[in-house]
Amino acid sequence: MTLDWTDFPDAPPVGASLCRLDDIPSGGVLSGVLQGYPFLVLLIGKTPRAFVNACPHQFLPLDHHGSSILSGDGQRLLCSNHSAVFNAKDGQ
């Protein structure tokens, strides 16, 4: 199960500005909160990807136990709570 903004009816609107592109660390993930909703932003190549920062299994932020949540090859997001793995391109 992948969570997205439509699962949060009071969330900021789709297209809301989360950060500037140069705020995203090279080869890393930017974690933040907008209007009370946690988010993650990363770059896949030059394309930004944004996700709700919540593991669908435990509903804790993926980076709850540490900020190293992007795999070494940059292709997977890793839940720091229980090591679940998600595709960094689409969140699946």
C-alpha cells in the first residue's frame, strides 16, 4: 500500500511548493513538514520525487530512527523502523 496526498484530505494541495531544488541534498533525501504533514523529497536524476513520510505498515516516518533511508544506489527508500523497502521512483 502506498500513501499519497489523497489519503490526507486536510493536507496541502497537490502542487504545493515543498522546497527549492537546491535544498535537496545531492544523493540524499530532504525530510520536512508542511502544514503538519511530513514529507520526503529526493532527486532521481534531475527529477524531484515527493512522498508522504509515513511507513504504511507502522505509520511512523521512514526516518524515525535515523536519516539514512536512501539505499546506496539511490533506487530504494528504506524504513528505519523495520527495514521495509520502497521504490524511490514511485513509492511502491
